[in-house]
Amino acid sequence: MKLVSRSTTLLPSPNKQLGDFLRSRRAKLAPKNRPASGRRRTPGLKREEVALAAGISVEWYVKLEQGRGSRPSVETIAALSRALELDAVEARHLAKLAASGPERPFVARPAPASLVALVEQMVEPCYLTNQRWDVLAWNAPAADLLVDFAMLTPQNRNILAFMLLDPRARRLFAHGWQSEGARMVSRFRADFDRWSGDPAFEMLVADFRAGCPEFEIWWQRYDLDAATSGTKELTHPRLGIVRYNHASFQANDDPALKLAIYTRTNGPDSR
């Protein structure tokens, strides 16, 4: 797994990701007012049914799903969100896919020195990641709680790769590994959609498919999770069972960078 530096040539249009997302949500909807004995060769609604519910032509909707349609208007996106019964997270994701222009190829860049210094001086475990979830900076408490990223090669310093491919993560999260892994994959899916086709992101997903049997199941669900805070229970080799609240924050200077912070809960297991 290596970070890939590319030229500034624009990537293909994100229309394919828009089409894939529309198709995935259409497949999840059960037809309404249909006899129980009715059979369909494919799950979910038909394209014609979605187009009718959204008030657009079938021809245009087919083009949208095929990644060939022109950029839909805000009103059309709102109508499609209602027709596909999207929740708030899914509706925002659809709007972002429709509004996004072509992303420039991903280029790995070091974190600003000021942010690195901030991370290193914090008392609580914390680390800094980029759009690809590569870990750019971390402090000693994070190395003690999770993994010492300094012992990993720069190409392998990725928080999702640690979670899915490193046996230490399975031991650390224990019985909670499945739910936490699925949650992280659903959050990464939203970021991936905006970079799909980029070699650095595609290579990362290929590594997950090859090294984590559960990944493909979670990936095909196409779940989206916007939650960036919560509580994690860890089985630490030295501390035993510990619970931490976690939250992440975007950097004002560069919203592509996110700071994740763990704070020990005040529960009965705290020391």
C-alpha cells in the first residue's frame, strides 16, 4: 500500500459515482401498492417508478444512473431525494455528488508544522489524517493506546488500514471490532466517492478487499455514516478494558485535514 503522487491533470467526471449512488438507493426501496405475489427480476423500484415519483423523464433518469446525464439542478436533487426516501445524510451525499466538479488527483502532502506541534503537545490521545485517512501526525498517548505509527512504514500509516488489516486492531477492539470496522467503512465510502477513479484511493480499496474478508460485505451495503463522535471500548494489553469518547474536527486552514481526539470516560473502569 503506497501513497501515489500524480500530476495535476483532472480526473474523470464524478457522474459515475452519482449514478452508482442512485442505483444503490433505488435497489433498497420496496415497491409500494404491489401484490405480495408480484415478482421482479431485480430488487427495488424500477427506473420508471423513480422518475415518475421525482417528476422527471425516464430517459433523463436513465442517463443519470448511467453517468451520462448533465448536472441536475438543486430542485431535481431534492425531488430525487424524496422519491428515493433518502435520510438527511444520504440527501447531503447526493447533493455533494451532484455539485462536485472533477477532483484533482490525490497528492500526499505533509501536515503543517503548526498542526503537528499541536498534536504532539496534547495530553489526550490524538492523531491527524488527510482525505485518504493517512495518519500525518500523532502523539505519544495515541501511540500507546492504538499503535505506534512510527513503527509502520509511511505507506502503511492509514487509520482505516490499521483497523481492517492489522491483527492488533482486532485484538484491541475485541468484540466491538465488527461494528467499529463497519462504521468506519461507511464513513470512508462518502470520502471515496469524491475521489473514485484516483489510483491512490483505488489501490487502498484493493488492499482492503485482499486483506479483510468483511470489507466487501460492508462496501456493497453502501451505508453512509456521518457520525464523527461516540464511545469506544478497547481491550488494551496493558490497561485492560478501557472506554474512550472520541470526536474529530476539521482544520480551518485546510478542511481536508481532520483531528481525532480520544478522551477517557469517567465510568467505573477509569483509573
